[in-house]
Amino acid sequence: MKRFFRELSVLGALAAVLVGMAIFAPAFFSPQPLLSLLTREAPTLVVACGMACVIITRQIDISVGSMFSVCSVCAGLLAARGWPLLLVLPASVALGALLGAVNGLLVAGLRLPSIVVTLATMVTLRQGLNLVRQGEFVNLPDRIQWFGLSQMAGQLVLVGASVVFLVALALAMRHVAAGRFVYAVGTDAEAARLAGIRPQLVTFLVFIFIGALTGLAAMMNLAQSPQVQPLSGAGLELKVIAAVVVGGVAISGGRGNLWGAFTGLLLLACVSPALIHLHIEAYWEKAIQGAIILLAVVADGLRTRRLNR
Amino acid sequence: MSASPSTQTRRDWKALLTRHEMLLLYVLIAEWLFFYFAGTTTNRRGVVVGFGTLDRQFDILRHSCEIGLLALALTPVIITAGIDLSIGSLLGLCAILFGKLWHDGGLPIPVAAGLTLALGALAGGLNAILITALRLPPLIVTLGTYSLFRGLAEAITHGAITYTDFPASFLFVGQERWLGLPTQAWIFLGVALGVGLLVHRTTFGRAFRTIGFSPEGARYAGLPVARRLALVYVLAGLIAAIAAIIYTARLGQAKADAGTGYELFAITAVVLGGTSIFGGSGTVHGTLLGVAAIAVLKNGLACLPVVMRMNAAEEMSGLLTGALLLLALTAGVLPKILSRFRARHHAPAP
């Protein structure tokens, strides 16, 4: 109970928001809009899982938004050329993994700080994409949207897949050796090395992992609309990092879990529809999200201070 | 065995000529010459147009002032091993506050500008308090304020209002020349001189380096670490506010999206200029050279006929800036990697 105080407090905040919505704006809970909200957040959840792993190893990746856009556009172009979905999906994942490997090579191989490396790759990828595509949309063939199923079924598939993925990864992080390696490296890389783990290799693989997940998320996003926007990934990195940090994953590495990241994501995702239902101007969304991030880190700071005393 | 005086001098010269800043200067000169010859043309009426004209050079100076100011603000921050991602957003927020104070508040321009500077310093103070009092990592604090400041700017303007119709006397700051240079260049040079003196000629600057090198060591050496760190972030907020006013004067309008993405160019300029992202070392003149390198690249590309035909100056310059940053980072750690590699291969046989 005490060990998961941080995660439970976020859950409490989420519950408070939901109860508040139930009292003041019950329309929030009508099934179709709620399902649409969850569907929209499903790709974000997949990237957030990857980001949690990256932050637990005491790194950060702010190039996910650009990787997401690049994967979306490339996958869209392949799909538009008539590639079957079963080939486009692995292609997108592989492309994401490749881009992640570049980050991983620079961070783990050359020991450069991940924040600056991924800042550079973020801009390079985004501007490269703009240069090649000039902001053009990609029109997708009909069979891609909702995987050729009905909208309802497609939405359920996406939400279900993301939740299954979350549960599997969360359990793996706790019970599989590879997951414990990630925590070990983030807690103390030197101690991990002495224990026989290769920290640089773990870091490298984690960056490949988040790249692959971004490719997967791009596909999940692709299936939701008839065309691909080249800027679909803009701002994704902030959203995901905010969700993970709010969920109690410590930016100093080694602490936190995916359940927390999931709760944090839901809390932040509720802000925008809650504002609409409560008739508050939507322009406040970014400010409120920023305030929630600050609140979460301040809570962490106060807690560690009390523990150190 | 001490070296004779003449080899000593020669070695000094060699060290000076191969310093990071000197290398950057060579790159800058090469870059400038390339654009001078490739980007200058004569139009049909026989007038020289493009990169080589004096007007264009002033334009480069004019356009690099805001990013240059932010880079100056970031130099001490990065020297202390910190980072401030919020300055681009703070530029936007300050521009809006300035416009609102003048337009809706009815304050005269100098008063509004003074208040904006105070608010910028206050916003920097928010970062400073969170980072020093609660010992939170600067990266995540400024990521939060990055979102908060931009969000406040959007909330104040409802995402739509743009403040315009500033008086000509104010636009003079951003659009005219004074004593031969664009007016804002004088402000920029003044701030550069101030930050340069602070970092290189005072005990404060020495404290910044010590903190960046080892915060624990700085504390044992009796330095007031929290106060020095706070100063760095408050200063960054203040300079971002100055940049906001210059930005408003140059464009003649204050919008909520002012300065979006500027933090990236500023960080690139600082890192290009040889300031270590791990903290502990860096120079202000290096940052100035970094700013110049980026500004020349951006404007030079816009003058190249190939890029003009593709209409892709913005994208090309962003792409090359990102690549340049990666290159500078790699070049920075390469000697270390090579020596480690060499040490491994020349290890004595067991």
C-alpha cells in the first residue's frame, strides 16, 4: 500500500475527476464519445509504455513525435501503393525500430546525453519529412480504415489491443529478467555493470524498443482515418512524457511502473473533454496540462525531501 | 625535462588555433564565403541581389537577435549543467503580456516594457524556485513550464487575438537602424557584453562552472549553490522577456505562438559554440559564433537558387541545423572515445 502511494494518489485524482464529471456533466459518460476518446488515446498509450521504459533507464526520447509522423507517412505511402496490411504493419514497426536504433547508437554508443541527441533527431526527421513531402496528405485505400471492419469493431480492436499490450508489458517489466535489467540500469548503471548486466546494451535496446512501439502506434493511428496527416505526431512527445511523469515514473530513473503511466495518461486525456463538457474554453488545455506536470513533480520533490530527512 | 621557450610558444599557438571556437570560426568563414559566391546574383537590371548585399547582412543580424538572446540566456544555464526548455514559450507569453499591458492596460510603452521584463524575471523565478528549493531536475521542471507558459499565452489570447498597431516610435526598435546597425543589434550586443562579463570576468561565472563541474564539490567549497542556480534561471527569464519585446517590435505584432521552437535553435547555438552539455565549461563568444553560424546558414540557404526553386529554405535550414548539432556533439566526444579505444588496444600483454 505504502509502496504504491504515488500511483494510488494519481488514481485517486483520476477518480475524483470522473466523479466530478458524473455529477456535473453526466453526458461525459455516454458510451460512443467515451469509446472514441479511448480509441484516440490507444496509440498514445503504446508510445507511453515505451517512454516509461526509456525514462526508467534514466534516459529520455523527445523524437517520438517526429518518428511517429515519419512512420505514419511511410506506412501510408506503402498502403496507398497497395501493400497488404499484414506487410505494412511490420514495415512500420521496422522503420520505427531503425530510427530508434540511430538514437540508441548515439546515446549508448557515443554516450551523448539523450535529451540533446533526440532533440536533434526530432528536428532532423521533422524537417526532412517536410522537405520531402511539403506537408502533403496521403490518401489511404478504404480497406485500411478500421482494418476493413465496422467503426465500432475497429475501435474495440484498437482499445483492446492497447490494453492487452499494456498488461503484458507491465507484467514483463516486473517478472521477466529483461524488465528487471531496465530498472537495474536506471537505478545505478555502475552497480548493474558489476552485477553482469551490460548497461549500454540495455540502453541501446530500450531506444530500439520505443522506436518499434512508435511505429506500431503510427499504424494504430493510421487505421483511424481515411488519410494521413504529415503533422500527426506533433506534440506527441510532450503528451507522452507528461503522462509518464504524472504517473509517478521518476525522471531520475529506476522508479515507477506502467500502471502509473497508464493512470497518468487517462488523467491528462480527460482534461480536454472535461473542459468541453464544463463549458470552459479549450484554450486552457495546455496551461492545465503544464500545471498538472508541475504539480506532479513538486509532489515528487516534496516526498523525496521528506524521505531524506 | 622542460620544453624550451620557443616550442612552448609554438605549442600555445597551436592550441589557440585548434580550439573549438577557432574551428567554429573557420567553419563560419567558409560558410559565409560559400554563400557569398553561390548566393549572390545580378538581376536583369544589373543590380546585385542575394546574399552578398549589405542589406542582406543587416537582415541576418536583425533576424538572429531573438534566437541570439535566448542562446545567451541558455549559456550560463548549460554551464551549470542545467537546461531551460521553457524560454521559447516564455518569449511567447511575454510578447502577449506586453501587448496586453499596452493595448488593454493602456500603459505607455516604456512602462509596459518594464513590467514585461519584471514578469519575465518572475517566470524565470518560478523555474528557479522549483529547481533549487525542491531540487527537481531542470529538464522536467522546464518541460512543465514550457507547456504552462505557452498554454497561458493561448488562454489569455483565446488562441486568436493578435496585438498590432504599435506606434512607430516602438517599431523603430525592431525595424529601423540606429548608428548604422539595426537598432535591436545594439541591445543584443549590450546583453552579450553583460552576460560575457558575468560568465568570464566575475566570481559568479567561476561559480557557474564549478557547479556545472560538480555541484557537491561546489557546496563543499562554500559556494551558495542554490542562490547561484536561481540567478541563472531568473536571468534566463529576464533575457527571454527582452527577446519578446524585440520580437514584437520586429514583426509589429504580438501573437501567442511567438518563438515556437526557438529553444531548439538556441540550444543548438550554445552546443555548437562549444559549451559542454554536461556542464562545467563553455564560453559566451563561442555561443555568439554558434548563433552566427546558424543565422548565416539559414539566410544563406534562402539565397541559393536551388533552394529558392524548391521553396524549402525553412525545411533545409532546420534539417541542416539538426544535423549540425549531431555532428558537433559527435565531434565533441570523439577524442574521448578514440583514446578509450586506443587504451584498450595498447593494453600491456598479460
